[in-house]
Amino acid sequence: MSIRIEVTQDIAACHALRRTVFIEEQGVSEADEMDDQDAAAVHLLALVDDRPVGSARLLTVGDTGKIGRVCVLQEQRGTGLGAAIIGTAIEEFRQMPAIKHVKLGAQAHAIAFYEKLGFAAYGPEYDDAGIPHRDMMLDL
């Protein structure tokens, strides 16, 4: 089995993964999921044997990199792929000298997952597309 996580221009593959995980599985509306920020983002695509199985979107605001739209197909959850995607995202931001922090909005059930990767939750819980979230930060 070969696993790759890479920067991609294949936005359609990322959208298909996000549709499966967020819209179909989690009930997020298409209007909430498909926004206008994809054009400005760097997209990561995770492939297992050349088949897309996970993705993430990277945005920058000032000295902060933002990881968003992290998804992994159900069959690949629990394999370490999600952590590998986040690790790749952090490394992408480390290559950008202006970026000092990495931020993400974690679904409440995933906070412990991100804490293991070095992120710290801050601020109150909030609703994003009907799902409880908290902001998390990692200083580079």
C-alpha cells in the first residue's frame, strides 16, 4: 500500500471528498461547505494507492496559517492518516517564513486528536454548520 500526501491542483477530488464527509455524512449544507475561499487556498490531497482518501485546505491571514476542511474517508479513519495530513499541513506552513502560528477550528469531538498533535484549544465553543467547534492554535 502506498500513501502520499501532496499539494494538489485537483480541487475536484478535494470537493468530492468534502461532499462525502461533510455534506453526506455530517449533514452540512452545500452552501456552508462550498465557499469562495478555495481559489485562494493551498489544497492537500491524501492518496492511498493513487486513490483520493483525504484532504485539507490551507489559508494564510497575516502571520497565521489556517488549516480547514480536513476530511478523511470513513474507511481510513483510525489509521493515522488524519494526523499525517495535519503534519504535512504544519510543514507546509513552516516553509513560509511569515507564518508564526497555525490555527484551526476543531469539531468538539476531535479536540483531543488535535491536542495530541500540539494544538491548544482557546476561546468558547461555537456552532459551525450545526456542529460544535472550538478554535485551536499551535505556535511554530
